[in-house]
Amino acid sequence: MPEKACRECRLLSTGSVCPRCKSASLSDDFSGLVIIFDPETSAIAKAMKVKEKGRYALRVR
């Protein structure tokens, strides 16, 4: 099953509902991938306003 990106929080998942924010607004049209391991010290996580580790899309359409 292909991954989809949540339009609200940009988390990548394979389900039909985002496991983090519970949004059903998912898109298979996304670009870029960033994996956040330690959001407290990551400059990218701070720029993306991510507070939990996971796989995120950089851009969701």
C-alpha cells in the first residue's frame, strides 16, 4: 500500500486516516521526505514545527 501524506501535519502513513492528528485529508501527491529522529534538537523539525519523531513530507499538494 503506498504512503500518503497528511495535509494537516504532513506525517506519512499507509492508512486512510492520519494516526497523529486523526485527519482524513490525506494526499498521495507529495514531494520530499524527511525523517525526524530527535525533534528537540533538530533544526529541520523546528522549521517544520514538528514536535514528534516520524516520517514527514516536505510538500503536500
